[in-house]
Amino acid sequence: MNINEHIYELYIRLLTDKALFQWLLDPSKEPNTYLTKIMQEDPVKYEAINQLKIIFKHMNIEDEHLTEETKKELWSRIEASIIKTQKPKHRKLSFFFRYAAAFLLLIAFSVYFFMLREKQAENPIDYEQVISDMMPMVAEDSNNVILVLDNNEKIEIKDNQAQLKYDKGGNIHVNSILIKETERTKEPGKSFNQLYVPYGKITTITMNDGTKIWVNSGSKLIYPPSFANDKREIYVDGEIYLEVIKNKEVPFIVKTGLFDIQVLGTSFNISAYSSDDRQSVVLASGSVSVKDTKENRISIISPNQKYTYEKSNDSFRLQEVNALEYTNWRFGFLSLHKERLENVLKKIERFYNVRIDYAAGQSDYYILSGKLDLKENIEETFRILAITAPIDYSIRDNMIKVVVKP
């Protein structure tokens, strides 16, 4: 038997020994009599088992099912590397080669689990379908904030100012009152809640890692009650402002229908209403990367920069802005910087939960700048708007008719 065959037989025998494999996954347990006997009677196996123990410890390998095909794939990588480094025939098996084999095994395991994670990533959550399934549950209660839990339990929040907070265990508090305890059997990051904020309301969420999110009117948010250990991921259809707690080991990812944003710790605003042609990211502090999901183009944004993506022509651009103008909606102000009248009317609709009837094409020609105090009533807001824009308007109940002057 040559060196390759010897090493192959040794490690494959160990990897296919179910009792040994289970113990390597949890070496805190005492080895049974069988394993103790092996380690006492065979010094070579004892050394190899120690090497595997170290490998498993540093990799934090979970109890994955290794098929025969997977074992062969792992070994083919090990064997290929050994052949490259092997010198003339008849070389004797030494501790050096056992250490080298263990190191190569570590590389093979690393490749395998990386491939496993990549394969899992190929089947991401269909967030848009989740939102589509959620909407029948909230349509009849569209004037209240709706929280839908992983088990489809619906919680209606009638408070005008809803402040949600998830503690370290993922338990839910609304305005400092505990309303729901999370099931302890749920693995972090494996379940998710859905939040619907109707027109006319703004909600804040403090996640279990301390990250704070402001959710604007007419927005839908999907997020886990407790983040996983390797990533923090949420999905938004609407507008949010985030203050992300920095964690270099666990990146924060925000997904929309058009792009993904990845950060370590920063403050930024996302406007990603699926009904809008333009979606944007504005950075207040830190640094973020934006990747559009169609062409996989990556852009790095700096503070006071705005990334805008246009669905109609599949294009994006970066521009210098004053970030405050895009984030002070949290405080009841609507800042306008060369904004089309049509977009302004859409934002007013969402904030006040009213219906505005206007000619879309005609209102597209007028560009507005300035600031509206949305804490005022709707009549005062339109009085100020009519001073700036060439419009006539009439208000009747929850309907506003807007006519652009010729």
C-alpha cells in the first residue's frame, strides 16, 4: 500500500466511523469505551484523531450529513494536493505527512462548507412572494400597523406612535410593554416577522442587536426577530432609515426588489417603494456597497451621496446631496431638492393617508425645492404647496383634487 492509499484508508475509516464522527462534533462529551480503546491501542489513529479534533474545533462544524459522494470529493482534493508535494517513491509515512494530511483535510472541509453555504444562498427567500401572501391579512386593517409573526399570528397595533423593540432573546415589546415571547426552539435567523406600516403612520423598530430602524408610511418590512450568527438580513418595500450597530463579524444586509445594500455599521436612508420607478439609497455616515440584482453592478457610497436606480431604463447614478434633506421625514418634515411635483404628491398621499387625484403626465414637468412641515394639517400643507407650485386644489373629506395651472 503506497503513502496515498495509507493516508486515504486512515482518514476515510475515521470519517466513516459514526461514533467517532459524533464525538468529534461534540468533544465535550466523554469518549465511549470503543473510542477510548482505539486511542489507547493505536498511536497512529490516536494522532490522527487528535488532528481531526483540532480541525473540527476550529471550524465549528455542525452535524451535516456527509454522503459517500461528498467524502470522495473531499478526499480527491486532499489526494491531489499530496501528489503535488510527494517526493520519490518509497517515502515512509511520518508525522510530517500526517500533519500535512490533516491540514489538507482542513482545506477540503473549508471548501466543502463554503460550497454548501453558496448552494444554500442559491435558494434565497422569495421576499416578494412573502409580502404578496401577507397583504390579504392586512388589507382590512390598513389604518393600523400590522405585525405578522412567523406562525402567521397577526398583531394589530392601534397606537399612533408605535415603537417596537426586540430584546436579546427576540421577545417583542411595543411602547415598552411586552406583547409576545419568542419560541425558544426557533433558531436565530431562521424565522422572520413581517411589518406593515399604513399610510399616515411612522413606526420605529429596535432590533435585538441594537440597530434602530424608522419605517415610513406605506412600507412593508421583513426581518428575523433574532439575527443569525453569520449575517443580519432584512427586506424592505418602502422607505426606512437605519442606524446600524457595527459588527465586523456579522454584516448587515438590506434587500429590496432592485438592489442589495451591505454595511458593517452606519446610518443611511432607503427609498424603495415597488410602485415607484426610482429607488434610492442616501448615506448619512459610514460606508455602504450597493449591488443591483439585475446586472450585479456594485457601487460604493460615501457620506452625503445618493445612489438612484431607475427601473424604466435599468440605469443608476451617484450624486452629491445633503443627507439631512432625505432623512428628516422621521421628524415630520418633507425636504424637496429638485423634486418632481408628481413625486411630492405621492409622498403627501403616504404621509397623510389621503387620496390625491391629479394628471400624472402634466405634473411631471414641474420641479420643486424647499421644505414642508408635515406636522401641520393637510389644509395648511396644501396652502403652502400652492404658493410654490402652479396648482389649484380642492379638499373634500379624504379626497384632494389637484389641477396644474396652464
